Amino acid sequence: MNVVDVDPLSLAIAPPPNETPAERAAREFAEAEALRISNEIDEQLRKERESERKKKRPVKLLLLGQSESGKTATLKNFQLTYAKREWTAERNNWRAVIFLNLVRNVNYILDVLNREMSAAALPSPEYIGSSDESSEDNNSSKPKLKFKEKHRLLKLRLGPLRRIQTDLESRFGATAIEPQSTPVTTAAPFSNEGSESSRRTLNEFSINSRNGWKSAFEKFRGMRAAAHADGDDTALRKLQEADDEIAEVIAGCRDDMKAIWEDSTVREMLSRGKTRVEDSAGFFLNDVERIAVSNYEPTDDDVIRARLRTLGVQEYKFVFEHGRTAGQEWRLYDVGGTRSSRAAWWPYFDDVNAIIFLAPISCFDEKLAEDRRVNRLEDSFLLWRSVCNCKLLSRTQLILFLNKCDLLQAKLQRGVRIRDSVPSFGERRNDISTATRYFQQHFKEILKQSSPVPRSFFVHLTSVIDTRSTAVTLGAVEESILRDHLRRADLM
């Protein structure tokens, strides 16, 4: 055979001449071992590529529900539980929000007190307290409220808090103003997703999509950073002086705030008016001695409870620091919950992994702030029905939080009867276990009747201001969303 006809590769892989059976067995074993190692390396590289592909695909979670249902508190719990470093960096930014919540608590009481004292001063021996018409029958047999000189002095000494509230509200802009009315008469203005009217409504609200506590904090940081960069000591000093003045005024009113909240006549006045300011979002009067000090620093629980209204749709990006999805980016969307804000929701329905729907079940006897004709529980039912019925969400995982169970239990223990506001509750036992089962079953039936495809959902009984129990709930939520996320990415 001519040497030019010899294949070099064949020569390279040909067994050595005069190879013994033992040498051949050793050679073949070595070749098999090399192939095994090569295949293991290839498999490891494949897994790493798949892992990188998974990490590049963020988990998208949408938080839905009416205003004051607990959406923002849930988002903050996610940050506290899974992105602690970012949470700690932002915690002190909430100081001004908590101050605003506290002075609002006080100024609300002062408004009621001023109205009642003015009515008591009228020449009418029949005045017994409370201008709430719905409570006149209950109050007719009660003795007249007796306001004293100390109440007039409390009003005077707490007067500076009006200016503090105005200053803080101007700092936060529209997010600090609670809704008073709305032209929208439906629970779900997003339901006609493709209609021209829906697109027009969306344009009206899309301008608000950058407003919220995140952008407000960024604005404050930007102002300080700009002053530092420019070396503008005067601007920095003015910013600090404004913060110090607010804290000093609040600290100076601490004893009087405590006195007006603990005053028996004031408590009776609020009770006759069926006003429970302590059940409202952002209530801090029970903590006035701790908060109304010049060196106050918010705790984790304070930040969770702080109230600042969400406008439009807010996107928050977290890279989870631990848990099953450690290293994974999550994108959480917090939405404005008033009826006039809901038209902005539906563009975010596409490509979302899961929805947490928050329904505050303690609100069975309350009305919407923006429409006093509408029962809040009924509004949640209608809104849930529209979400379940939405074809764009037919394959999206639904997680229901029956929220504010702590307030529900307190309300029932005070003797408030569900059947008085929800006739279909009938003669069932008026206790927390019966009530939660009833509400859970009602939401389940709505899903069964409204969903375009058969589907299951997860339900949790929650009080999202309780950080410990909520962390446990979020662990279960993370697990269920992870499974669905992996299925969607074809990684299971």
C-alpha cells in the first residue's frame, strides 16, 4: 500500500501492534472512562446554560385588590423577607411617611372634636354627641357628652400639626391624598380589554405609573445627591432643617397627642360616631410615645404598617437573597386599587406568572372611600369575578389572600354581626372560623362560575401587617410560583 493512501486519523486510533488482550482491555477501559468524563462535562455545561436561561427570565407577580386591601404591605413583606439588604437601605426613608400617618390620625380626631364641640355649643338641650345620623337611635338614650376646657386647650396645642400634615403631603404629592370620589361606576373598568373606551381610560391614568413611594424616595435621594454633588451646603442645610423641624414639632406634641387619644370623652365621641380610627391603615397613635421623638427610627413593623397610596402601576425589582429562588430576579407590580385606577391594570396581565389577589374580609360592613354607595366586600367579589373571567389570565396562577383576619376577629368579638351587612350569611355562627369558611367558599364559587377554563387556586388567611406569619405564607407562595415558573420555562 502506498504511504499516501494511509489515513492519519485511522493510524492515530488504531490499536498498537502486537497488543495483548490485557493491554486491549486496559485501553478500552481508559477510552470509556474518558468518554464518561466528557459526557459529564457536557451535561454540567448544559445544566449551567439552562440555569442561566432560567435566571434571565424574571418571575413576574401582580398584586391586585381594592384600595387599602394590603397590596403594598404584601410587597414590603416580600422585600423584608427576601431582599433584606435593600429593605434596610430604604427603611429610614419611611420615617416621614409614618410621621404623616401619625399626624393624620390626630388631625382626623381634631376635626371630629371640633365639629362635635361646635354642635354642643348650640342652644339645644337635646344634643348628645355624634353628628352621624345612622347612630341617632342608639345614642338617644345616652347622656350628653361634656366637653371641658382641657379639650379646647388640646385643640390649640395640637394646632401646629395641621401645618406639618400640609408640609408632608406636599412632599409626597398625589400619593399622600386619599380618594374622595370617582366617576367610575364599575368594579372592573379593564374588563373590555380591547375597546376604544378602555384605551382612552388607560391613557388618562398612565401618567401616574411613575408615581409612588419608590419614586418619591428616589426624588428625595436625588435632591440630596444633587446638593452633595454641587457642594451646595445651603441646600443640604435647608433639607435637614426641614426634617428636623417636623420631628421637633411632633415630639413637642407627644404628650398632647397621647392625652387626646386616651381621653374618655373623645373615645366615647368616636364610638358614638361609629368611628374606629385604630382600624384604619397607617394607624400609629398607640405608639405615639415611641414615635414622637426627635431621634425616631422606624422599625420593620412600622414600615409594613405605614400607609402611602399607590397610583398607577408600580414595578419593583428584587433579586431574592435566599429561599428556593435565591439569585432569581422577581418583578412585583403594585397597583392603585381605587375604581378609577383599575383601567391601568390590564396591560400588565400579559406574561405574568401569578396574581396575588387581596380581599380584606374585615370590610364586610364598610363602604368604598371613593364611592360611599358601594359595600367593600361586594366590590371585592365583583373585582374577583372580573379577574377570574379575564381570558388573558386564564392560564395565570391565582393566589387569594383573605386579608385582615385580625381586624375581622376583633370586629366579631365586639359583637358586629355579619348578617346585618351580608344577608346571605344567614344564621351561621358569628365567629372567625365560620366567617372565613363562608367567605372562602364564596370566592371559590365565583372562580368556578367565572373562569373560562377549569382551574384551581391557592387561598391563604392573612394579616399582612404581621411580618412573622406573612413570611411563612410567602414561603408557600414562593414554592407554588416556582413550580409554575419552572413548568413554563420547560425546565422540569
